Amino acid sequence: QQAQQAQQAQQAQQAQQAQQAQHAQSAQLAQQAQQAQQYQAQLQQQQAILQARQQQMQQYQVQQQQLQAQQKAQYEARLIEQRVEQQHRMQAQQEAQAKRAEEMKNKQEDMKRLQAETLAVAGMRNAFNKMNLVIPENFDSLKEQLLQKMAAELENCGSQKAAVQADYEKAIEVGQERVKFVLGMRKKNEEKMKEAELKREAAKQNTKELLVELAALVETAETAATKFGVSVKTLCEKTDLNSESAVNKAVAKVEAESEIASDKAKAAMSFIATNGGPIRVVGTFKKMDEDEDTPNFLTLHKQASTAKNGIDDNNNKLKAARVRFLAKAAANDVVKIHKAIFTKYDKNKDNMLDRKEIVALGKAEHGGFTVNEATLDMIFKVMVGDKAKGVKFEEFMRLQTAVGIARERTKDLERRAVREERENELADARKTLQGNIEEVMLAIKGASSAANEVGNQIRTLPQKAKDMKSADMIKKAEELEEATKSAEEKLQAAVEEVEKFGGDDVDKDLQNWVKVEKTKLVAQKKNVDNIITRAKTAILSFKAQASKQDQAEVQALFTTAMARLRAFMASEKLTPAELFKKVAGGAETFDKDKFAAFLVKAPKVESEKEGEDIAEEEFVRAFSTLDEEKSGSVSDETFVASLRRLMKVIKDVALTDTLSLTDAKSVRRLEVGEAVEVLEGPVKEGELSRVRAKALKDDLEGWVSVASTAGINFLEEGGGVFKVVKETIMTECFEIDGGSKVGSNVKESTRKLKPGELLEVRTWGKKQEGTGLTRMKCKAYADGMIGWVTTLGNTGIKFCELV
């Protein structure tokens, strides 16, 4: 029974399953039938649309055929009109050509007639011009020629016949006047020649008189010069002038004759200088007449010059003779003086100085010098013979010299002993100073070693800097600065010691040596100074590189931070303002800690390297870029402006209400130069890339294509930078007369903006009520100042424009 029950239950279950399968199959068949009906309806709808489009196409073809027929008729009509117009133009051109040919023919005939007249007139006037050069001898013949030419050519002059007749009469008058003028000029020239001849005769007579006077002056000068020459020769041959007074007396007598001769020669030369010009003009270098014996000017000039040169030569001889005679007289005086000294010490009057007398001479005449026996032996050996008892007067000068040499030798020995003692003292003092100098030198070398060590480390910095972070670079630069400062302090201590050298406590004989050593120390100090200076320069460069790298690292961190924020905003479908609330935790601002904490938890982006995690303190560094006002916190306005993506319209394009262009309606047309804020996208719509954007000009939103299917760009990145085109001011508040400060990082409430400055938009421009000015909040690139700027005046003047 159990088996039967089980079998029955199984059969019942199978029946139920079959029934369910049948119901499912029926439902499926019903659904398929319904889908078939829907498909049939869609197919019928599409066929209806196709039929409607075919009807439209047929209508379009009919319209095109009608339009083509109309255009063909219009074309044929225009063609007929053009042909008629062309025929009219050709006929008019033929008539114009015929008229021009007739005019040309008449003009050529007039030209030939005019050329003939011109040639005839020119020939006549050339003939008339000859009267300008006529002379009395050919006036009548030329007049007859003109009369004949007038008879032959006057009729050919045509319209200029009357003018030619008048020119003929005028030419005759000119010829007559010319003849009168020539005759008058001839008469004047004859009168001038007669007057010149009279003047020449008078000048000739005057020249004769001048030459006679010059001859007398030259003769007087030659006589005086000859007399002076004889006196000079006589003086030079004298031998009895042994005193200065006798020499001066004899020379004075001859000098008197020199003065007379010089005056005579000077008078002759002065006469030549005064009257030589007139004499030469008349030309009396030779005899003026064959029958007259007039003196020759060149000969007289030469004679005067010779006399003057002779006087000058004799004056030079006189001066030389005077010098020679005075020298001889002075020598005689010296001999007398030495003779008196010799006689004074020759006590026994034997005309010789013995040993005792020579010793007395040395003590009295040579500053108390005592002549020793060795010197006396040498003197007697050289100057005294074997049989003589002493030095004769002839050897007295040699004796004086020998005693003087012996005296100086003795003094040299004494000075040498003093010098050696002084040198020993200086050597001891120098040794002490040398020790001090060496200590300073060691101190300078220590500073040099320290500076060189810094330099060695600096030389390796460029290679090491490639693998160093900016923080490590700054730390290394600080270490090198400390080492450089230590070397500089050591050098300064050594310099202070160097400055102590060369004072009053150093012996004056050692001061030059100390000066040289001090110069060496200063040179060493300069070398170390140069090393330290180069090290400082290199450290500053390294710090600048570190600062630049730090800025690059911070910018890279900021870029990554912005990328994470945008990625998070896109994944969560948040607006920048909503994202700000999440970062700030509901507060009005957020600080660096909140900023870094949020970014550490935010998911990474594709641009980040795998396996590298950015620490929270690194994002703290990126916060400084976002904190534009350096207040330690960021407001929603700054945050939203940083995350905002702007694009600039570079070609007119439509802003539509939907993503799809099939049933889209145009919101308005975006013009070149406008800027839009991207709210969503880009999104692919067929082959187009489209973004949802807000026009910043009027806040209208819609969809816009980035580029066309042909590759023509409508939008490009940018649109947030303006350039000042006319000088304006930046203020704190939107109201142009409000506020007193622009921000915490500026000193004044306003600043002038000059043309060319760049501004980064923070709040887009809006019109101020009352003034009609369009004002925009922005950040100046030059100094980071943030404030409000007028972009458009109420009269249409543009102060800033989009870059």
C-alpha cells in the first residue's frame, strides 16, 4: 500500500508538473504572439514612415525638376541678353576705333605740321642767337645773313610767324647793343693798359731805390761781420788769460763788436722782410734795364744771410772760448789752493811732505783721521822714490786721494761692525715674527681646508640632487651653510691676527719684510674668500633648485589631490559645493589636517604609480597651494573655483537642451570668446563628444559639442584667465566704494592693474546695480592679490578680456 501510495503521489506530482509545463508553454506562446503583434505593428509603422518619406522624396524630385527647368529658362534668357549686349559692345567698339583712327590721322598731320614749324622756328632762333656773340667786324655780314634767312624761312613758321618776326627785330637790337658794348670795353681796356704801364714804371723806379738802399745795408753788415770775426779769432789765440776777471774783460770787448754786427745784419734782414715782396712783384731779380747797373736782389739777400750766419757762428765760437778760458782760470785757482795747503803742512820748507807732515795733513784736512803706518808705507812706495824724503807737490793730489781712500776704508770697517750687530738684532726679531706669521698661516690653512671640504661636497650635489627630495635638499643646504659659516669664522679670526702685523711695535727695518709677508697672508686669505664665496653662491643655487623642486613636488601633489577629489566627486555624483561639505565636515572652512585626512582615504587615480602611497603629511604640503590667502583655512568659494573645469569657445556652436541631437532644441548660440563651466562629461553621442555646461555669461545650462565629426574644435581647455587691456583697480568688495582691505596677504585696500597683467577668475563677472559696471572677483598672477575688478564699463569700455 505504501508503494502504491508513493506511486500515486509520484504520478500526481508528474501530472502537476506536466500541467505547469503546459501552462508555462501556453504563457510563452501568448507572450510570443504578443511580441509578434508588437513587431507587426512596428513594421507597419516603419512602412508608413517609409511611404511618407518616399512621397516626400517624390515631391522633392518634382520640386527639383521644376527648379531646374526654371533655372534653365533663366539661364537661356540671360545668355540671349548677354549675346545682344556683346553685339552692342562690339559695334560700339568698332565705331570708337574708327573715330580714334580718324583722330589719330588728324593728330599725325597736325604733328607733322607742328614739327615743320618747330624746326623752322628753331633754325631761325639759332641764327638769332649768333647776335649774342657778334663783334663790330662781322655785324653787317651777320645782319645780311639773317635778312636772307627771314626771307626764305618766315613763311614756314606758321602760327609762330609773328613771334619770329619780333625775335628778329629784337636780335638786331641785341646785336647793335653788343657792338656798342664791345667798342666801349675795348676803349676801357686800352685806358687800363696805359694806367698799368705808368704804375709799372713808377714801381720799377721805386724798386731801384730800394735795391740801392739794401745794397748799402748789406755792405755795412758784411763789414761789421768781418771785423767781429777777426776779433773772435784774435781772442781764441790768446794764452795769457789766467784769471776770471781777465777773461771777462777780454770777452766783453769782443761781445760789444758782436752786438754791433748783429744789429747791422738784423737791419738788413728786416729791410728784406719788409720790402722783399714789392721788389719780387716788379721782377727785379736781374738787371732792370740793359743800360743800368742795378744791384741783384737775390745776390744781396744771399750776402745778408751769409753775414748773419757768420755772426752766429762767431758768437758760438766766442761762447766756447769763454767757457774754455774760465775753466782754465778755475783750474789755476784750484792749483793755488792746493799749493797753499801743501805749503802750510811743509813745515821744514823742503818742498816735500814727510811722514809726520802727512799725518798732520790727515788729522787737519780729513776730519781727524790718523794715517796709520801701513798707509804711509803704501804712499811712500808708490809716490816717493828711494832717495827722496817725502811727497812732492806734483804728487799732492794723489796723496790727498790716497788719504781719503784710507779714511773711508777705516770708516767702512766701523760701519760693518755696527751693521752686523744690527743684523743680528733684526734676525732675532724676524724669527719671533716668523713664528707668529706661521701660526696665522696655519689658521688660514685650517679655514681653507674647511672651505675646500665644503666645496668638495658641493661639487657632488648636482649628481646627488637627481635622487633627492626637496626636504633632503634643503636639509643638506643648511648643513653646508653651517660648515661654510664655520670656515668663514675661522678665516675671520685669522684675518684679525693679520691686521695686527705691521704696527708701530715692529722695527722700521723689518716693516717692509712684514709688509711682504702680510701681502702673502692677504693673498692666501683672498683665495679662501674666493672658495667661500663660490661655496655660498653654489649653496644659494642649490637652495633655489631645492625651492624649485619643492614647488614642483607641491604642484604634483596638488594635481594628484585635485585628481582624487574630481574622481571622488564623479564616482559619488557630487557637485564641488557638496564635496566641500564632506571635506569640511559641515563647517564653513577646512584646514590642512581635514584636507589631508580626507585625501588619504580617497581612492587613488590612474595617474598615480602602483605601490606608492602618499602620506598624510605630503597632502599637508599640497594644502598651501589651495590656501591662496595664507589664512590656514580654505573657504567654499576658493575650493569650488579650484575644482571648476572651464572651457573656452573658439568657434560658434549651439547650446542644446538635451544630450541627443535628434529631438534637441537650441537654448542659444555660444559665440567665440565665451567661457563655459563643464558640469558633466564628456559623453559620446554617436561620433560626437559632448559635455553638459553652463554659460558663464548668463548662467544658461545645456549640452554642447566639443568638436564636429570633421575634426573642427568648438571648445578648448581654458577660459579662466583674463588679461588687463586698460588700466583699472582691484578692490576688496564687489561694491567699488566699499571695504578697506583686499585680503590678509595685502597691505592696501586697492591696487592699480596695468595693461598686460593676467588675472585668474574666482567669481564670474556680474553687473553692479546703480553703477552699471560689470565686476569680477579674481586673483592677480603677479602677486597673488585677490579682489574685485571692473571688466566692462557702463559705457561699453572693456578693461579686461578673456585670454
